[in-house]
Amino acid sequence: MAYIKKQFSIKDLEVLSGIKAHTLRMWEKRYSILTPQRTDTNIRTYGLDDLQKLLNISFLNENGYKISRISKLKDEEINELVKSISSTNHSNDRAIKSFTLSMYNFDQNLFFDTYNSLLKTKTFREIFHQVFIPLLESIGLLWQTNSIHPVHEHFISNLIKQKLLLNIENLQQQKPQKTHLNFVLFLPENEVHDLGILYTNYEILLHGYQAIYLGQSLPMEDLKFLNKVYDNIRFISYFTVKPVNEAKYLEQFNNEILSTIDAELWVLGKKSEAITETPSDRIKPLKSLEELVRKL
């Protein structure tokens, strides 16, 4: 638990709450909403209680409450007002902030409470698109301010992965309705970032197709066997940090796989954005999950 971040800079609070640093300074001076500690060099530092309170204040402010009114409320009244609004208004932004706080505190109960609250009004697909994807993007911003340690990212990512695997399992128990295509999902060798490809697996199952999920770091050679089992294969892969040379990998894939079987390769992920041309029209870089869904 030594990695729990207990002290935050004003820049940390800006990133987490969405409230600009100059606005926070003004609110402190005018309304005394937070009482930061000061270092020997007079730099503001904030604790977990300050972060929790600011997240609540931000939530109320986004829901129409003026800071002048919020500043007159006791902490207990702020908490109760947030709970009251949350019960009738399941704000995506509020959920993202709750998940972020659960990440900082390694608080599994807060994660599950927030997730279960969202499930009352949203499907898992809506939660993933509207909350989990923006949450993961915001985690990327936190790296820029050195506000999180790798263990924080691993903690929240694995909780999200648990929910994803549970929903995938539920779909796998249903008989595929569309059998004219067979999807094979894999990550290239040394690629281990699997949340994207796992969610793609979920979307394919949700659309009634069969999916063969092969997971992380798969040697290209191992894919040749699939032709003996399935026809009309659509390989799908995510290029996040691997392969190092996308053009070389695609050329090899075309020569060793696509030239010998009836198949296509669909590629998603950050590194796929760099693909400007392909060695075959059967290799299709996709710019987003939405583009993939439109093809299903």
C-alpha cells in the first residue's frame, strides 16, 4: 500500500476534477473550499480528503450548483447532495471520477458500487463506450503529470478486464446466429495490451458471430493451422506497441497467410494509424471500434 498517492499538486487536482488551477486558486481565496498544506517553498499540496471533496464539488457544479452556494454547505451536506443527485442522474463524468478515486485508493468496493449503479440504467456496452474508454484515456493524461504509479493502472485495468471477461462468457454461452464468417482474434508477438482485442471479441459475439480468441503474443506461424478448420476467416489484431515495423509485418502476413487461404486481416490500435498503404486489399486498417462495428 506504499504506492497509494496521498499528496497531490494543484495540477493533479486540475487533471482529476477538470477544474482549472487558476479557478481552484480563486475558489480557495474567495470561498475557502480547500485548505492546502504548504511546503517549505510555499507550494500547495492536497490530501485525499481534499481530492474527494473537490470531486464532489465539481460534480455539483456540473449539475447546476453555483460555487457560492456549495461553499456554504458542510462536508456532510455536500456528500448527501451528491448521493441524492447521483441516484437520479447517473452522470458518466461522475462515474469516471469515482472510478479514478477507486484507482488511487485501491478501493474495489467503490469500483463495484459505481459499476453496479451504472448497470441500473446502462448496458455493459454503453458503460464501456461512455465510461471505461474515457476513463482509460484520462489515465493516459495522468501519466503526463506523474500522478499515478504503474500499479494504479494495473489495478483499474484488471477490474475492467474482469467485467469484460464476465460479459464475454455470457455471450459465449449463446449459439452463434451468423455463421458465414469466422473471426480469429490475436495479438502479434510481444504485444500484451489486450483490453482492446478483448472488447473487440465482445462486440463480435454481441453481433451474433463466432469468435476464436487466441490472445496475446501469437507467432504468425501458428495462424496457418486455422485454414484446416475454418473457411471465410477474418483475422483481427490490435497494434498498440508491436510490431515495431508495421509494413514489414503486414508484408509477411500477406505472403505467409493471406496468399494461401481465404481470409482478410483487419487491424486496429494506435500503430494502425500509421498504416498508409497495404500489400493487399485483403488487409484493412480500421481507424476505430466504431468503424469495425459498422463492418459487422
